[in-house]
Amino acid sequence: AAGVIQSPRHLIKEKRETATLKCYPIPRHDTVYWYQQGPGQDPQFLISFYEKMQSDKGSIPDRFSAQQFSDYHSELNMSSLELGDSALYFCASSLSRGGYNEQFFGPGTRLTVL
Amino acid sequence: AQSVSQHNHHVILSEAASLELGCNYSYGGTVNLFWYVQYPGQHLQLLLKYFSGDPLVKGIKGFEAEFIKSKFSFNLRKPSVQGSDTAEYFCAVRGTYKYIFGTGTRLKVLA
């Protein structure tokens, strides 16, 4: 079965650079979630989108923005990168219609900021 | 406020020992609970989930968990662990849109 796809899988950037992470949800899923997992920490919710509209917002820095496109894929844009942004960024997707919204996680993008 | 607590941050067991990891949650709505496993350098994998019905849930790799509503608990168990179970385990509760994760329990199984 198709799973959530994230690209790139690994990304190395320098401080103050920008980065764009992409997430392709499971086909027919309408909701996308972004999580950040720092080294040795639990995943923290950043932001989610349902039908291309922001549905919930967590601890996402103002330097980050995200959107969901008409094909339901999502991009997380990160600017003015800081060392502390080094983390594993997970995307998850779900089918929210009908209320059954188990999330399926992607493999993550490991971002390293030097 | 919604929250998840995992009481054991680090657990070390010998092979064939029994495992129980504690998870308590705080959430006022309909409860959906999950246990995920994360092997070193890998992504989250779903072990098992509880949505409704039988409070004793069986998952993959011989894991099971019991939902006890009166105790707000969803403890993970395995009768006999193996070296391949060395990983970090996260309990999670589904909020309105997002998942709320516990801080994780690092399990190391010694041969």
C-alpha cells in the first residue's frame, strides 16, 4: 500500500539559509500534519492542513510557514535557519471525512543545520 | 489541557523478561490512544491503537496494551522481550486534529 512520502530524506543547510520540506500524503487523504522531533525528544506538533486550509497550529516558529496544495501535497518552508532547527521533521496524513482520522506517518526528513 | 505522561524514561531488561511501560493521559474528549515504536535512526511505526471496544488491544510483534478508563491509562506490555525490541516507545493520544506524544521510553534489551 502507498505510504506517506517525504522529500528530501536528508538535508544539510547552514545557518540563515532557507529550506523547503515536501510531503506527499497517502492518496485520497485530505489532511496533512507536520511534527518536529529534536534529538532525544518526543515529536512536537507544528501545524496541520485540511482541504488546503490550516486546521490547527502548534509550536511552529514564525520563521516557518507551510501550505497544502490542490493535489494535497504540503510544503514546510523554513527561513533564517538556526542550529536549533536541526531535527527530524515528520509529516503525517489522514482521511478526516467521516471523523476517522488515524494518522499515518512518513519516514521523516532529517535536517541538519551547520 | 491535553497531555500524555510516560513514567519510565529508560528501561533496561534482559532477553525473555516481561515488559510493561506506563502511559497516562489527560484528555476530555473521545479517546483514541496509540503506541508507536521508533528504532534507532528510523521513523515512527505504529505498534497498536485503541479507538473503542475491547480495552485489551493486541498489536504487532507480540505487543499488547490495556485501556483502563478509570485510571486514564494505556500501558504497553510484552510477555518476553527480545534484543530486537531495543528502541524508543511513544504513547500518543489523538487531540482534535493533532497527536500529542509522551516523552518516550528508551528500552534497551540485553542479550
